[in-house]
Amino acid sequence: MDEFSTRTYGTSSGLDNRPLFGETSARDRIINLAVGGVTFVVVLVTVIGSFVFPSPPPRPLNVFFAVCILLACGSTIVLIYWYRQGDLEPKFRNLIYYMLASIVLLCLCANLYFFDVR
């Protein structure tokens, strides 16, 4: 418990070294790794696909699409960082999952556009 910085967590009786949300369960960690891993792979495939398909050199519109997806990922990464630091309440976890699902769907749309699926 020494690795946590000293915070009061809204208590007036003194300093407390407990993490804000307690220890996460193994199930929560597995879900977080699975959702994060799938999202990372989908975003990576989309960004690489934007530069490679339909043929090099890349189309500027494809690169712009990939940059927009990366910007959406940036805000989600900041929320995840704040959540893991304990600065956000647990209810924001659902918002993070929603944003990750939106990013995956945006990547799906981008890949359908890049590969010219009709």
C-alpha cells in the first residue's frame, strides 16, 4: 500500500493511503484487457490500412480519417489515465466503454471505406 500517494478522499479525520476505488477484481482486469486489446488492434489495422490501401502513396482523405480516429483515441486515453489515477468516479467506466465501442465502430466504417466495400 505504500505505492499510493497520500490522499484524504473526502475524509476530514486525516490522511488515508487506500486507493479511491479499492482493488479491482481479476474479472474486471480481464475485461479491461480484452476490450482495450481489441480496440488497440482495430485502431492499428485502421491506421496502417489508411496508409497502405488502396495503393501507396496514401490518399489524403484516408490519412485524415485515420488522424480523426487517433484524436478520438487520445481523449479516451486521457479518461482512462484519470480513471486509473482515481480522479474519476466509477460511473465513468461505462463512458469509457461507450467511447471505445464508438471508436471500434468508427474504425469499421473507415475500413469499409478504405477497402471500397459496396
